[in-house]
Amino acid sequence: MLKIVKKIDFSKYAPLIALIILVVVSAIASEHFLKFRNITNILRQVSYTGTIALGMTFVIVAAGIDLSVGSMVAFVGVLTIYLMNYLGGTAFAVAAAVLCALIIGALCGAINGIVVTKGRITSFIATLATMSIFRSLTLYLSEAGEVISHNEIYPEIGGGYLMGIPYPVIIFFGLAAFFHFLLNNTAFGRHVCAVGANTQVAVYSAIKVKWVTFMTFVISGFTVGVTAVLLSSRLNSMSPGDAGIFYELDAIAAVVIGGTPLAGGKGTIWGTVIGAIILGIINNMLNMMGVSPYLQGTVKGLIILVAVLAQYKKN
């Protein structure tokens, strides 16, 4: 019996165990927690940063980081609404704008990838620079004013439901399933892990390290494009100064809490999903208990520190 227990790697299931404990404690602390409306509300809030975290997982597994995702959300969202307003209030305008949002997001990610791979600049510095650039361009294009959609169909994307479940939640879990397959069941996923584990060994193994690294940033940008659509359609507007603020912190926190080490080399998509939900539940409980929203950043920062320290001690 003891041998069987030893064979089970409890550290692998630590995020899931933490989530179960958190759900139980939250259910005891508040009678409203397990209500369907509250659960769907948590998942809806999680879906925005959680979708970005899915792309961030690839970047971090490849031993990189993307600090520009928050500013990129605002940039892509503003351009999407501008394009849609220009095309008119038709369903075609919505479809075209959504497609362009995904393409623009991927292109923004590609810019980060080119700077990191061709410019040979560390991802931390490169994305720190593009974070400032994207936010500045967003403020310039919008003249620092809120950009409002004039399309009556667009809000259905972020505000619609399917059998009582919000569309953003369905999209979030659908992308998670796809990216789980991509990371664990394809050659590209294995190459991402190899690059993050040891770049030099990956080179000797004939893996196109620069291409793999580049593509992780493209994936990150694509997920930003999805979030920009979901967020801007939900609000039917985009605030250039506030949109996406601290999204990079939430995304990185979700990845780290989910068990992906910042050093790269390995990671799980479903772990990231669990990490995002954990953050969502914590935010929800802090709100229910009347804790100041200004302290929520402190809680997230402490959670990241604990998660990183746990990984450090384990290694």
C-alpha cells in the first residue's frame, strides 16, 4: 500500500487538489457560492484572462514570457471596433471584424516573436518594450477616449448564452481542449517542451528553435485576439487606458499556479485552466467578503510567490 502511495506523484495533482479545497472552503464560507449563476459568472470572468493564459502557457513552456498581452488586448479591441463601425451594422461586418481581430492579434504576437528570435533580445525586455508601444498606439488612435461599437449584433458574442452557459466560457474550454492536444499530441508540442528544457540540445536534435519560439508568440497573440473580441463585445466598447490592465499578471499567475515552471521545459494546458479558475474563485470570495478590490493585486502577487517558491523547493 505504501509503495502505491509513493508511486503517485501528488505534486502533479497539486493544482487540482488546491482547487477542490478552495471550492469546499468557499461553499462553507458563503451559501451563494455554489449557485449556478455565481459559478457561471466566475467562469465568464476567468475566460478573458484564461484564454490569454492558454497562449501564455506555450510561451512559458518554451522558456519565454509575454508582458505585452494586456496592452495588446486594448490595441486589438480598438482596431476591431473601428473596423466594424466602418463596415456598418451588418452580420458581415461582425464576421469580418472578428476575423481581422484574430489576424491582428497573431501579427502582434509575430512582431514579438521576430524581435525575440531575429533581434536576439530576451523576451522579458522585448515584450516590456512592445507593451509600452501597443498601449501608446492605442491611446493615440483613440485619442484616449472610449471607443464604442455601433453594431447591435456584436454584443451577442460576449453576452450570449448556450443552454445557460456564456459563449466566452464555451470558447475558453474549447480552445483549452485544442491547445491540450497541440501541446501533448503533436510534434510541435514536443518541440516547444524541448526548446524550453534545453535550447542547445534542441539545436543538436535538428529542431528549428527560432521557428518554434516564434510560433509560441504567434499563438499568444492569437489568444489575445480572441480575448479582445470577447471583452469588447461584452462591453460593446473598449477603453484604451483601462482595457487589459494587469491581464499579463493574471495570465502568468494562472500558468504558474497550474504547475508550469517559469524555467520552461514542461507544462499543462488543463493545469493553466485550473490555475485561472483558482484565481477567479479567490477574486469572487474576496468580493463576497467585502475586501477592497485594491488588495486583490496583493493576493495575486502572494499567490505567484508561493507557487514559484513551491516549484523552486520541488526542484
